[in-house]
Amino acid sequence: MRTIVRWSVSAATILLFALPAIAQVQYRLEFYGGVTIPQDKDFDIDWGSYTHDFSPGAHGGIRIGVDSKGHFGQDIDYSYGTYASKIVNRASGESLFSFTPRVHQISWNALWYPGGAQSEGKVFPYLTLGVGGTVNSLSQRTANQTFPLSLEESSQRHLRTDNTFTFNAGFGARFRLNKRYGVRVDVRDYMSRSLRYGFPKVPGEPLPAILQVDPTTGELLRVLQEGTPFESPLPIGGLFHRITATVGFVYYF
């Protein structure tokens, strides 16, 4: 995950500051906030059918952007937010495990303005695509709780922070109020692999311990390989979608 973040920041910084060499550009500093709507995910295991259920949450962040004289621009942004999450038994509706991830998101986005990025108008609609990384962090209290869907013999009985590579697509518009200030509305779909918080997607096979024993006395001489127990799976597959809608304040410089 650290590699993803370093790559994203380095690439975005190079691109942001390389553009002035080839064209006159306009820089932007933005502060924004909005709503996050994650998509629920259904999954089945041997002893039941369940849903990883999410509630809408809130997030806020900061963007640094640059727009060319033509039709293109780009952003690098960081946001932080939370949303409630729980595992629900689909048959009974019972909530088995509730927790609230703390979501740190960094991304780099390219923007395309159909009407131009710096035209004489006041409204600048755009389409956007981007890549980045997400840290789905858990509190120590959540990490210390035993996850109810793991087997007793499993070594993976606790949820852990889950880091994912993320790509996104969306649309929005900038509204320029004057030379220095503006407002921006942005809607995006952030997509990644499904969250499993440290559990494998399929069961992990146990490994037997390999011991060296004295053939004469039967005394244990040394352990050549430590054994590992069965790993419980969390078989949630497919893409995980987080829809975000934000409104931000824009400062041009």
C-alpha cells in the first residue's frame, strides 16, 4: 500500500508541475465534503447466507488541481471519512458484527472538459477518470473482537486493516464565481476489490508441523517447520463500489 501511495503522489506531482512547461495553466486549491454510499455485498458460506451491509457515511478532503488552456486538467486529492458497516444474516436479519471503518483515500484524476477548461464561461462541466489507493482502517477495539464467522481452529479470527488499489470514474462541474473563487460539484464511483479485512477469499489449507525426532529415544530434537491451522475464508468477490457526491470551495491561484 505504501508503494501505491508513493507512486500515486510522485506521478501526480510530476504531471502537475510538468504542464506549465508546455502550456499556460490555472492552479486550484479545493476543500470539499460530502456523502459516501457504499454498495452492499452478499456472500455464502457453508453454514449460511450473509450480507456485508453498509450505511451511507460522510467524508471530507483537500484537492490540488491544474487546468490547461485546452480541454484537460488533473487533480490529486486526499480524503478521510467513515461509514457504518455490519455483517447480517440474510435469513434471520440478525446483525452479527458491527464496525465503522476509517477510510483514507488518495487518488490522481485526469479531467476532460467538453467546453474547454478555461473558456470565458462561468460553468465548466467535466468527465473524470483516476487511480489511487485506499486504507480501510479499523479501531483497536474492532481488531480485538473475535469475528463470529471464523472457525475456532482458524488463526484468522480477527479483522484487520484492509488496503486496496482503487480506480474511479465520474463527472461534475466547476462554477467560477470570480477570478479567485468558485464552487465545485463532483460525483464519482470508487471501485476496488471487495473488502475482506485480512481474511482469505478461499479456505487456506493447514500445513502440518515437521519435527525431527531421535529414532532411538523418541525425543524431540528440533522443529523443522511450524504447523499452521486452517484459515477461515470470507468469500466476498467482485468489485466493491463506493459512490461519492461532494461540494467544494475552489480557490484559483
